[in-house]
Amino acid sequence: MGDVVLTVPVIQNLLRQYPNLKITVLTRPFFLPFFENIPQVTCYAIDSKGPQKSIWGLKRWVDTLIKDEKIEVVMDLHSVIRTWIMGFFFRLKGIPIYSVDKGRKEKKRLIQKGIAFFETLSTKEHESKLPLPHATERYRNVFERAGFNFEMQPVNLRVFNPLVQPNNKLTIGIAPFAAHPSKQWGMAKIYELVEKLLLQYPEIEINLFGGGAQEVKILQKLADYYPSVHNLAGKMSLKEEIQKISELRAFISMDSGNMHIASLTGIPVVSIWGGTHPDIGFSALYQPKENHIQIPVEVLSCRPCSVFGTAHCTHAKPFACMQDLHVDDVIKRLIVILK
């Protein structure tokens, strides 16, 4: 989800410079709300378990898209097997393809050598100085290679409901989960965080965000303890969730899709980093570095161990990168933001 939502500011900035462009976005059904309020964008949902599951199903879909949407050029912002197959069929029709350079080699080298190693390199020895290009910059470069030059300016997902007014209540959001264990703080830390927040701010309202039956169950158990803690997981559509997040005073999140959504709504986001690292290219947009809470690599040299958080933890203390992060550090940063 994070990869998809980060295409939104790129597309919006592209259309700011080229308002007459017509863009067709191919994505999963769940992600359609990210694009539906951009006037020049038409969305098609790919059904990877249905008609578009097979190679020939993809071919038929490509033929239909070319015919119905009059496509002249294709930007592959995902660069995986499915999009490579589709790109082959677009090329057969004489349509040029421009693919994203995800920087896989430099990211792999960074994980193998470590951030401390990268920071000591001179420009002559290696051009990939830290931080590595952000995902949005990599997406922008795809359009640039196709001849579309534009600058990136801040955008806001609040276009879903421009009438939303700032919430005067002290309401914050917490998204405790992420796709992989090395990116999750653990519910014990979340309970401690909630308890200390309620002591610091007795008037605070806390909204919990997540998805999936198991997460809903875990978050509901937390919400049942405190009248001012509300579990919103599984109760809203993606569009409704974006609107609810945009009304918050601040957001606390792991390195996850919710972190990117919250950042794009324009609210302050305190993000918590473990096995991954914001300098690899997936930091929360429009947020100062101080909002990225993490153990310095000088203290824990095995960080980062993964680009996406998928690596198995080999530290003597499992997931020390997360477990050694203190709740008080997150609260201190939140206090600065709320002031």
C-alpha cells in the first residue's frame, strides 16, 4: 500500500505542470480511492485472481486498454513480473515503456555494508550518498525520462473532502502494526504508550488503526480497557479512513502504509523504525527527521537489516532495534509536536 500511495503526489505534481494529460492507472481494487478524486485520472482495477491471472488474460486486458483508453506511453512504476509481461505486450503494439529504477543493487549493497560504510564514502567512490533517493523521486524520474519535467511540491490527500475542518479536540491516531515483525514495536509497548499518554493528557482521545481480523481483535481488546481509546480498524472504508486520519492532531505509526497515508494528509507523523531505515528511500514525506524515532546505527550496527523488513533477525536479543526503543522518546517528540 505504501508503494501505491506514494505515486499519488507524483501524479498530482505531474498534472499540475501538464493539466491536459489523461492518465490511466492500473492498480488493485483496494487502492482505487487514492486516485478517484484526481479529475484527469481513470482507474482500472486489476484482478490478479480472475481475468488477469494468466499471461493471455493480461494480453487481452492490454489490448482492451489500448483500444478504450488510446494509450500512447506506459510508465511502469512497479517493475515486477506481472508489469514486465504487460510491458512486453504494450511494446508489441509499438507503445514505449519506461520503468522505475528501484535501486535494488544500491539498496542491497547498503544492507550488506551498512549505513556507516555508506556515510564514509566520497562522491568519487560511490554516487549513492545517503539518503538514497526517495520512492517519489524514483517515480518522478520515470516520467522525466519520458520527457515530462516537473518539480515536486507538497500535496494533500485531503482532496477527498476539502470541507474537512481542523479538529479542535486533542485526538491522535496510532497504527501499531506493519507487514513484518522487524517493523512492529509490539503490543506491550503500545499499551505502555497509551497508558503514559493518558496520564500526560487526560483529555486525549486515541484512535487505533489497522486491518485484518486478527489486528481488529487485538486492537479491540486494547480499546476495551480505556473509554477514550477507540478501535477504528475494520470499521471504515479506505476513503473514510483517510478522511478520519486527516482530522487528527498527530499520528504515531510504524514504517507502514498508514504512515505514508497520514503524512500525505498533512498532519504530523511520529514514525517508529526498527529493521528498516528512513534513509533507504521510504521515509514519511513532509516530516522532519526528528519525527523518525530509531536507534542510531552507531549504537546498533546491524541496522538496517532489510529494505522492506523481511529479513530474519540474527541479533542476540530478538528485534533489539524495536524492543530497545523507549516509549518516553516517542512521547517527548509528540509533546513537541502538540506544542
